[in-house]
Amino acid sequence: MVLPSRPDMDVVGVFNAGATRFGGDTILLLRVSEAPHRTPGVVSAPIYNADTRRIEIKRWMQDTKGLDASDPRLVFADGHTWLTSMSHLRLARSRDGIHFEVEGTPAFTPGTQYEGFGVEDPRITLLDGTYWINYTAVSRYGISTALASTRDFKAFTRHGVIFPPPNRDVTIFPEKIGGRYVALHRPMPEGLGDPSIWVATSPDLISWGNHCLVATSRPGKWDDLKIGGGAVPFRVHAGHRDAWLAVYHGVTRSPPTYSLGALLLDLHDPGKVLARSREPILAPEASYEREGFYGDVVFTCGLLVEGDRVRIYYGAADAVIAVADLSLAEILAGLSES
């Protein structure tokens, strides 16, 4: 059971966890979504106040003129859009990768003006003994990607926003390529263009440039509406060559369904796609994947590889975390060049 961070909040979802190994344990950095206690006739929204350094609860009567709470995730009031829940990051540990003990208090909470609506969807990349955690920072200024680091999962250092709004689904590669750090990211165009996966490079993990398009949605296929990053890419040997494998999410247009697939990327030029999943490697089938806070969703931020086993930790229906063990050989066999 995941306990709420304070007595006036309820946990409404635990999902989209980053994953890594640390000190012989499997570590998950959980996204824990909380909402204020429900009061009949009242609509609430939590917000982090960077001036007071406290989480405050905004409330409106349901019949307030101009208020729109038709989407359970959002409330439009006072001329602005607010979120009805707020996420923080919580640590969970396991010896076997299946049975986890969840800490009773948050590990990482909103702490800047760019995190006023919460911190979400962490990905963990180990580089030279430091665990770099990129996460979605949500606020009234938009959806951006920020960076933090830790060496012990007790103390975390913030490094600020690395991709400004609107951008999310960042995955940082676990080693330098051509002497530079590399990341996949997903800008979110508004009005023109579709959400697609891009690549960028950096000399220091802070300043990112050399942005290039990597992959787009595919008409008539399982990822025909939009795509975005998933878990941190990892090295594989595919056929006669070494390459990177990146598990990503794709959305089917009708009905909207979030599934997972894989991209095979060139080892030295990860902006070049060598092959791609013909069909999803994981799609919503179970009841907890089809029904929840936001149904028909499987979405990953973390996986661990051991031999042929690819253990994927994924959010199901934006409500719970599940795990699936897939065969790397089968994933590679399901790729094609088109």
C-alpha cells in the first residue's frame, strides 16, 4: 500500500516508474499521484507555491460561473487550467524485482515554480556512478523536462529545466556517443505537426542542441496518432551489428490506445532508425490496463535487461504499476525496416 504524503490527500494513482539497480536491489522511482479529499459540491486543485515552499489547495464551488470540470484530470477556473491531482516521486526497493517495499514518504517533491503542478514520469540513467533522473515538470507555464541527480537515492540535486515547454518523454542514453551525451525527446507541436521522437546531444547534460527528427507516427499502423519515448535505450546485438534498442510508446488513433513498441537505432548515429516494431510488443489487454483513471494505456519509463529477459515496469491505465517479462529475441524478431 502506498500511503498519502499528508492527511488531507488521497493517493489516486501509482504509475510510470523509473527503474534501475542499486546496492543489489531493484529500485523503482514511482510517480505517486494525489488529490485532495473530495467534498460534495466542491472542486479542488493542489498547487506548489514556490514563494511559501508549500503545497496549497485551491477550491471552487462546483456551480462557479465559468468553471469547467468535465475532464476529471483538469479544472478550468479563474481563466486558467489547473490539475485536479499532483504527483511526486516515491522510492520502492526489491530484492527479486517483483515484490517491493515502498517508502512511506516522498523521495522527490515539487520544489520550483516550474513544478507548481507536480513532478512526473522519471527516467533514470546511470553515468559514471551518478544516477541522472530526468522528469516532467508541470506548471502553469507548461510541460517541460527537468533534471536531477543522486548517488545514493537519499539526497537529490536539481539541475533545472533542460527542455522547455512543451516537451516531455526524454530518455538519456547510458553512455556518451561520439564524445557527447545523447537524449531522445518529444516536442509537442500545437496546431501544426504531430508529436514525434527527436534526438539531441549535449556536452554537459544541461545544454542540449543538434536537434534532429528520429521517428514519426505511421498512418495505418498501431502507432498512427502519435509516438513518444519510453524507457532508457540499451545496447543489443542484432544480426551482424551492435545497436541501440529503445522501447517507446505509440497511440492508435481509433480507439485511442497506448501501446509499446521498439526502435532499433544505429550505434554511432542514434538518430538513424534501422528497424521498428511491426506490431506492439505490449498492448492493453488485462482489465487493469483497459480500465482505470485513463483506460487503454500501457506506458513505460523503466526497464531492466538480463540476458534475453527484458523486464518492463509500466503504468497501466494511469492508475497502477505492472511488470511484464519479454524476450529480447522475440522483440528483435518483430522488427522490420519499414
